[in-house]
Amino acid sequence: MTLLKTAYIEQIITHLEEELHHAMAAANEAHAAATDDQSVAETQYDTLAIEAGYLAHGQSQRAFEYQQGIIAYNTLIKSLEQQTPSEEISLGSVIQLSEDEQQNKWYFLGPAAGGFSFEMDNNHITVITPQSPLGDELVGKVLDDDVNLQLGNKHFDDYITQIL
């Protein structure tokens, strides 16, 4: 089982590394634009350099978050190797709900990259985090527990059919 989870984590880390590369390139471009001679304010109303500076900061923050996600997943791999199997859902759990069995849809509870989806071995995997409504609802649950969520006007009722 650890090998399967490790393969999933490696897929997620690859995604985060790609996103980090794009964010670093965008941050470098924005930083260059913020410090370029063409960005120097000509009047008190000229805010191009200020806007480029905010953009550079935002892109740098995104890059930092991707770096932290990579570190968190590398730490998770190490902890999974030492972890004894648990019946309760926690970080690193792979979960399937009853409505998702026919489509081979699974959820991977990870520390970062929530919303990222990928296909592996004819399974559709979606990463969720404990901070998401579904992740928060699943943490600590066990096999056959009910899952009840209220998302806006929609009510979601299901139950857990598999935990890996």
C-alpha cells in the first residue's frame, strides 16, 4: 500500500515542481518589470512600478507555497514508511465514497495541492486537504461512516466505502 501512496505523492510532487517552475519564472518577470527603467513613474498618478511590485510579491508568495507543499509531501513520504496502518482517515489516506465507485474516483488527503487531479492505473485521483470542507469532514472517520456536507444550498450525503 505504501508503494501506491508513494506513487501518488510522486505524481503530486511532479505537479508542484512544474507549478513552482512557472511561478518562479512569473516572479522573475514581474520583478524585472518592477525594476525596469521603463517602469519609473513619470507622474504621481503613474503606478506601473507599484503594480509590478505587487505582482512580483504575489508570484513570489505562490512560489514559496509550492516549495512548502513539496517539503510537506517529502515529509509525508517519510512518515508513511514509519506509520502503522490505521483505520481512521488521516494525511496520506486514499478514500473512496459510495457514489464514486462506478467511476473509480478516489480522494487523496494531502497537506497541499488541493484540487489537483490525475489519472493513475485507471483511477481518477483528486487531492483534498484537511482545510477543504470535504477533507475536514473526512479526517478521523472510518470505513462505512457517513459523510454529510452542506455547501451553499447543496446538501451532500454519502458514506465511505474504502480507505487505503
